[in-house]
Amino acid sequence: MDLGRLRALRELSVRGTMIAVAETLYVSPSAVSQQISLLEKEAGIPLIERRGRRVVLTAAGQKLARRADKIFAEIEAAQADIAAMKEVITGELRVAAFPSVAAAILPRAIRSMQALHPHLLIRFAEMEPGESLASLRSWQTDIALIDDLNVPQGALETNIERIPLMTDVFNVMVAPGHPLDGRSSVTLTELKDELWVVDTASGHYTAMLTEACQAVGFTPNITSRCNGFEVVIAMIRENCGISILPGLRASHDLEDVWVARLKPEIRRQIFVAFRKSERQKPALQSFITQIRAQAKA
């Protein structure tokens, strides 16, 4: 069977729509439909069926998609074996990471990789953890930096492995002149009467924040919902509200913002995730070494 057609079927099992598959494979929806039609002819059995406006896999299609998973895993394992026999690391390594970890440590890790392996091309895409994990599942990226706030252990498939990278502790951020300005630490209950600024790029972050506040007896009064760190900081600077943000964010040079420790601590664990079939790939192992070194720096 043609591997390109198998990939299209497998992507449909993950993405759910022809349009989503087309965007992933950088082809038109009609090309995806044609690939699957040709695969059906090869198989001699229907692999998809229409249910209203939706296209779903038949039982045979689902079974073949699962087989395709194993086929591509074996191909990757073979490629990793061959790569391990080479003295020079070549090819490309695709990395996906969420904004805070990408800004804080990833550039230095990539720079180190470029110096160590000049013949290796590293491609980076900024994605939230859930999106990067989906990209990893569908072979669109090789390494995903994720956290347990957005991707709990139970959300990982058996073919995905994660290893610890670092612990990130959340901080309180306030404007100069705020009553909490100058404090080394702040308790969550001290923030119950504050106006809150949150970054809504990750819905899991807002949910975690709300649950933590409710656990000590109040619901945060969120008055500013921002889609990005720069706007959050701008709001805090002008005393439009306070926020609790990851410690990785505090690693930036934050002018006119006071950062205090939160007591008791709220933590998240950050992981490097990859497909198990590529565990021995030299480029992946080298990247893990470099990103861990930067996380400890």
C-alpha cells in the first residue's frame, strides 16, 4: 500500500475532517479525498463513510489507521537506527514549544545544537502544549515541550514518552506603588480583593488559577482577559490588576513590575515529549542534553 495514502487515512483518524488533514499535509481537501479513494481501491473495502456533513472511518478504516500507526513507528525506528550509525548528525529536527519555555530557554538550546551539529536543520513552531502534543501524535513534529497543567500523564498515548525537564513555580506580579510592591512573598488569600489580569491563551491556566483561589475561599475577579504575555504585563504596569504567572515569565527583564513569591507555592512540571520509536535518534538525544543544560543554567 502507498505510504502517502496511509498517512492521509491516519491523519483523518486523528484530525477528524478532510480540511484539517489537508492543512496538516499542505495539500487541498480534494487531494486528500482522492488519496483515500485510491487507498479504498487498493484495500477493496470502504474505509470511510459520510454521516451528514461529517466523514468518519468505517471499522475497516479504523483498523487500518491503527496498523498505519505501527507502520510509521517502525519506519521511524529504522530511520533512528540508521541515524545512530552515522558519525555526523544530519537531517532535520522539528521542535514545538509553548511561549514561556520557548522564550526562556529554547533559543539557547537551539543555538547550542547549531554549533554542535551544523548539518542538522532545526525547525521550531510555537504552540500551546495540547496543540504540540497533537502535532507530535501526527508526525508533524519530533519533540514537544509540554507541561502537566495542560497535558496530564493520562492524556499521553502509549507510543508517546515524556521525560522531566524542569519545575516552574508561579509568581505574583504587581505594579510599582501597589500595596504589595516590595514584598518578598504574598499569600493567595491576600489577593482576594484584587482585580485580576489573566492570559487566556491557555484555558487550563485560567481554570487552575480559579480552582486555586476557590480552594482558599474566593473566586478571582478577572477584569482583563488577554491573549498574550505582553498585554498582561502592560495591564499590570498600569495597575489595571495583578496576576499570577509562571516563573519562566519572570526570567525576562520586567521593567516597572514587581515580582513576589507566592505562598504556598503553585508549581507545574515541564516535560520533553517524543515518540518512543525515536528514543534512540541521535539528534533527539543531543537536543534533550542541550535543553536540560539550559533548564539548569
